[in-house]
Amino acid sequence: MIKERKVLVTGSSDGIGRSITLSLLNSGAKVIGLARDHSKFNPEMKNYIKYKTDFSNEEILLNTIAKIINEHRDLDCLVSNAGFGKFGTLETFSTKEINDFIFTNLTSHMILTNKILPHLKKIRKGNIIFIGSESALKGGKNGSLYSAAKFGLRGFSQSIREESCSKNIHVSLINPGMVRTSFFNNLDFMPGEDKSNAIEPDDIGKIIIDILSTRNGSVIEEINLSPLKKVIKFL
Ligand SMILES: NC(=O)c1ccc[n+]([C@@H]2O[C@H](COP(=O)([O-])OP(=O)(O)OC[C@H]3O[C@@H](n4cnc5c(N)ncnc54)[C@H](OP(=O)(O)O)[C@@H]3O)[C@@H](O)[C@H]2O)c1
């Protein structure tokens, strides 16, 4: 029953995470939302609890996770979603940019899972859902950083699934193609204008409900979701 679930959603203030959060709240679940700036999305719902954190900062992240695990013993689901895109030819990135990008978009997901998994194993139930990307399936021009993080997340998700199924933990990965969100605000491309050129964030909100409604004895391991017609608009 979704109503009985308490779900930690990272990147709940915008885009895909915001749609996932709304979808869960409207289904009666309790949601703990994590982001840097909650002023972008601040619903007055008593089943929504917000924590400010920063996935680019290890110390802040570890403090937030410790607080949440201590304050929410009934937490039974993680949606690991927060992230951003950075695209360009590899030689245009400094070593610091590479490290910072991989920290936020891969390492922070691993750290969060590392801290939450023991709790889920102890209560012997739960879901962990990662938001990957079509870039987790195939690399491409200008996508070396992004694909490296998302391929890594895919391998991580598959390994954690194998490691934790005996403790009744269900691990899933969603690989969307282009989703119409603020993700593209700082990039030089975006999906085409037509509705069929991008996934809507709410499409992913619905998938989360499907994953959490699946019979306990089975698991949705991976979902690839694409716009009907892939059109990229370069700015
Ligand atoms: N849009 C797409 O086409 C697409 C396709 C495939 C996969 N994805 C993946 O989906 C995920 C969400 O992307 P989106 O499209 O929803 O982007 P978005 O609209 O820009 O939302 C990103 C979310 O992540 C949070 N976030 C980013 N950096 C953070 C940090 N350092 N600390 C804390 N929170 C941070 C943001 O919150 P604050 O800014 O408030 O901190 C925001 O809530 C990402 O992992 C992305 O790679 C996106």
C-alpha cells in the first residue's frame, strides 16, 4: 500500500523529482524531499517533510543523511534522482570539473545508498529507485562525463539489486530519454517543441507508483522510457 510508505526523494524541488514527489504525496505516501532550494516547490502538505542539503558537498550530505536516518526509522524507500547535466568534448573540462561532476552525479548516489541500505536490510523491506538515463545505455558525442556517471549508476544499481534481494529489497533503475525540465536551462540544446519530442516529468511520477505497486515477489529491474519522436533543438 503506497499510503503506508515513507519515501526519500532527492532533487524534490524541481523537474522529475518534483513530479515524483507530487505523485507520491497525492497517493498518500509520506515524502522526505531533499534539495538545495525548496522555495521552488513548497507544497503545504502535512505528509511532506523537507531537508536542505547539497549533493556536491560530502560533509553536508553525510550530516543530512545521518539526521534523516535518526529521525525517520520508518523510511522504507529511496528515490535517488538529484543531478545535473554537463556536456562538451572531454578536453574542455578541468580535473576539478570532472571530479565535481562525478561526485554529484555518481558518488553521492553511492554514499546515500551506502548509508540507507543497512537500515533497509534491518527492517527487511524497501525499494531503491535510481534515475539513470538513456546515456546509461549508449555513449555519444559530448556526453563523456554524463555517460560515465550514468553507466556507473547502472552498474551500481544492478550490483546492489543482486546484493540485497535476499533481504527483500527491490532495486530499480529508470532510464529516461529527454524529459522537459529545468535540466536544459544551462545547456545549449533542448528537446524539440512538439509534445512527442520529450517525456513529461509526470510520466515518471506515474512509473514510480507502478514500481511501488508491484507484487512483493517480483521487481521491475529497469525501465527505458523515450519520447515518441526524438528531436533535439540546438540553441
Ligand atoms: N531532463 C532530462 O532530459 C533527463 C533525462 C534523463 C535523466 N535525467 C536525470 O534526472 C535527474 C533529475 O533531472 P531533472 O531533469 O529533473 O533536472 P532539474 O529539473 O534541473 O532538477 C534537478 C533536481 O536536482 C536537484 N539538485 C541538483 N544538484 C543538486 C545538488 N548539488 N544538491 C542538491 N540537490 C541538487 C535540484 O534541486 P536544487 O537546485 O533546489 O538543489 C532539482 O530538484 C538527474 O539525475 C538527471 O540526470 C534527466
